[in-house]
Amino acid sequence: MDPVKEAKLEKILEQVQKPSRYTGGEMNTAVKPKEKAEVSFAFCFPDTYEIGMSHLGMKILCHIINKLPWAVCERVFTPWVDMSALMRQEGVELFSLESRSPVREFDIVGFTLMYEMSFTNILEMLSLAGIPLRGADRGEKDPIVVAGGPCAYNPEPLAKFIDAFMIGDGEEVIQEVCEVIREHKRRGTSRQEVLRALSRLEGVYVPSLYTAEYHDDGTLKSLTPLEEGVPATVRRRVVTDLDGAEYPDTLPVPFTEIVFDRITLEIMRGCTRGCRFCQAGMIYRPVRERSVKTLLKQAEALEKSTGYEEISLSSLSSGDYTCLKELIESLMERFEDRRVSVSLPSMRIDNIVKQSLEETKRVKKSGLTLAPEAGTQRLRDVINTGVTEEDLTRAVTDAFECGWSHVKLYFMSGLPTETDEDLMGIGELNKKVINAYFAVPKEKRGKDLRITTSVSVFVPKPFTPFQWAPQDSLETVKAKQDVLKKALGMKYVRYNWHDGELSYLEACVARGDRRMGDVIEAAWRLGCRFDGWNEHFRYDLWMRAFEDCGLDGDFYALRERPLDETLPWDHIDAGVTKEYLKREWEKAVGGKTTRDCRKGCNACGLQRWKGACPQYENAGRV
Ligand code: SF4
């Protein structure tokens, strides 16, 4: 950044909330001279510093790029509204935290797509950086804009803004993308040539090399490559050896409070349970575990370099980790005298092990969060959670016996086939949790029972068996919330509900096609930013954006899609096949469950890829 702008920035920092969001310089920050690197990568998280710095994927990928001797990676977060207003007023462009370099001077600008409601922040960041919003308007001097993360599995809503999407696990493909840029910089080839070369990488989708056609009724007719050599289908990347995959041995320690301020160990990736609403459970398949030895080594290194007092074991379903008991015992043994606690944030109800509760409370009692998801067994079978009422009663009884007294319960409303009886069932389950607490002797249980029950609105997502399902209309959402208010009006229970409007928009964008990009841009131009933040969410502006673009949100969110409709993400091969998802959708409607595929392969599609699924390769062939 030039000295005049630097001086302006210093002045701005005196006027904004939480200036440490923008200063960098945290302990353990990787500092590599940007000017000496052959390839520079601005890693952009389209939300605040506090949210982005809690994100594990960003830390892993920045570490991997910075390990390349010829590349440098620096971090960028969305400036909060006070900061962006002052930056625009003073003519200060978006800059990176490490070297305060203007983002538009990096070779690659990469966004991580964690949730749909951060998409307007991507446009905000591009605009603040002075990079043309649309790929088609970028010139030879502009960076290549890439994106990855779970929302990249349906890349179409952002197709106009992103030059290349990385689909699947990022550890390997991000290095390959950097290598392509390095090679082309050396040769001085054109932007178009670079994009072509990127499209040849497995797992990379370059949307400008494809064209979309629509039927008269607005549904997608086809999405086809524009030239020879561009793959018709883009196959997602899978890291098969997770234990050997790169993992940071140090982390920047923020000065300011962030959402998750602790060491995170990713103990495994993927989930075999097959919950039908869960996109993560489908797109991160197969299950791959890290060994206890590797995890202990990582924990040691991270504890030493950061001084954190909490280690969180992260995965989609930590209780399914094969050596959980051994891992917890080893961690407790090694860190107890240093007052380091171990937390297990994503435990399924049916595999909460009493011993794990005992072990984790020895140092510090962490909160207990359980997700029954639906109120009746019938609906839990429809969504295939495999969780029973007995599992819930046992889990809360164990927790109360270990001294817990605060429990958080998560449910969804609007799931396919749901009736009022299922909603009333949520109330019934809460009563059972209260009864379980009072059944535990007073001297064992903790004081002051508190149950926080949150009910979110179901959002159908791509690459799930519910990708064809309609979402509830806003009127239905409101009516169901009234039923729930009555069902949950009881002592000890606090009922939290989510706004239907936000979930409606999430459903529109999640299953959107290329035309949705116009709506996102129109919404941003009308002033939408930080849509995931209640205080900034402007449903009225989004509705105006839909109207201005001549599109109807209901077409995307509320319509049940016929099984033979071409879906905007059909050209992405996520591993799970459409045939498998259809089978699961039909079984769901019929109330039939599907086994956990650790008990035998369900032929989800991964078995087509040689060596990709260890369960299938080792034992699961049926
Ligand atoms: S291939 Fe079979 S075992 Fe592997 S994730 Fe799919 S269903 Fe499970």
C-alpha cells in the first residue's frame, strides 16, 4: 500500500469498531515477502474476521500455499460496514492483513464459500478491491478469481463472478491451481489460456467455458461446454490419505475475541450415516480418519505454539471416530496438568459415550448439544437420522448423571412429509428430557435445569435426497411456529426460532441457476451485505432484486422439482450419484430407512471411483 493510503488507513482505523480486525500481526502469522513470490494468493473469507478466523479450512489451505517455497498466501476478510464506508470515502482499496497489499495486485483471489448468505459479501469485497465483479469484464491485469467450499457444489449462482471453482477437498487442487498460474506467468500466456488450462485440472470448473440454455417454463434445458477439451462433467476432488495430508503446526492467535478461539483437530472427514437433509454428509463422503498418533502430534505442536487451553475435536459425527476413547484418554493424560480441556462439539445422540462425558468434564465441563432433528420416530425415519427416543433419553440421563444441567436441542421444521403431530412431538421430547433430569438423584445432577430448543426452517440443498423437495411457504412457516410456541410453552424450556425469510432466500440461492447471479448482484447494488446477520438482513431489498431481474423466488424455493428435471448442478460429479439420491428420496417418502454404510455399502456412487472409499474397498461390498 502506498504511504498516502497507509496514512489514510491509520486514520480510518482510529474511527472503526474493533480495529484489530484489520491490523494483522497476530502471534504466529506467516510472513513471507510477497514481492519475492512467483505466485501470490489472497485468501478471502466473505464474512468478518471473527467468523473467518474460526474456520479450519482457511487455516489448512493458507498453510499449504505458504509451504510452497515460491508462493505466498495472505488473509482478507469482509470489512464491517463502518470500515467499508470509510474505505470508500477515503479511497482505500481492500487490502490483505499480512502485508497490507491491495487485493487486486494478487495473482489469485480465492473465496471460501461456506454459506449462501455470504454471497453479497463476495461482491462487496471485489468492489472494494477494484476488481470487476463479472469475470467477463476482467482484463489481463486482473487477478484470477477462484472459489471453493461446500457451496461450490452448485456453482451456478456465482458463475458470473468466479473465474474457476475448485470442487471437493482443497488440499491438492489448490496447489495445482497455483502451479498452473506460476507456469502461465512464466510463459506470459493470456488470461483465456490460463482459464482453459485450469479447466483441464480435475475438480476445477470454469463457468465461462460453458453455456446454459433454458426451456420456456424457465427450467434448465442444458449446460454444455463451449469448446473441445472442456469436460462435460467436473469430478470433485477427494483426498484419500487424510492421515498424511498437510495440517498446520501453528495457528495465528487473534488479539480480539473470535467465535471459536481454540485448537481444532479434524479427527475425520465424511459421514456414513446418510441423513437425508444433510449436504455435508453427502458431499464429504467417504469417511477418512486421522490416526491417534497423528492427532496427538498435531495437538502437541499446536498447544505449544499457541498456548490455547481448549482442544476441540472436529468432524461431522465425532462419536463415530473409531478410536475416540483412546484419543480422549491420551489427550486428557497429556494435557490435564496444563489445564487444557477437550470438547466434542458434534456428537450424535446415539453414540454419546458416558465415559467420554466423564473424561471431558474432568477438566472443564463443555456444553451439551444434541440434535434429534425431528419430533417423532416416523419423521426421524423419513430423514434417516437413525436416532430413537431411547437414544435421546439415555444420552440426557447420562449427561445429567455426570452433572450437566444445561442442554441445547436442535430440530428442523418443514421437513418433507411433516405434520402437526411431528411438531407436537418436539414438545413431547422436551417433556421427556425434563422427566429424565428429575429422575436423576439430586446429589448427582447439576443445579438449574435449562433446555434451549432451537427449531430452524428446513432448507433443501443440492446433492441431498431432498434436493427435489419444496420448502414451506412463509405462511406455513409462521403457522408452524405458532404450533411450536404452544407445544414448547413449558417451564425450563426456552424456544428459539429462526426467521423464515432468511431460510427462504437460502433455499432460492442454494438451488439457483446462473440467472440467480443477476439477483445477487442486484441485491448487492441495492445495499445488501452481511445477509446472514440479523441486523443487516433486508428481505425487502432481496424481493426488489428478484422483481428487477424478472425472476420469482418461489420457482427456486417452493417448487417440488420433477425427478427428470435437469438440475443446475447436474454437471458436477460429487461422488454420490443422482440414481442413489433418487432411491433415497423415494425411500424417504415411503418412510423407509437406509443402513449406516459402515454396516455394508449402499452403493452411493463413490464405489465407482477406484480407491476412493476405504469402507467399500476393505469390507463393505454387498
Ligand atoms: S461407496 Fe458404499 S461404503 Fe462408500 S460411502 Fe458410498 S455407500 Fe458408503
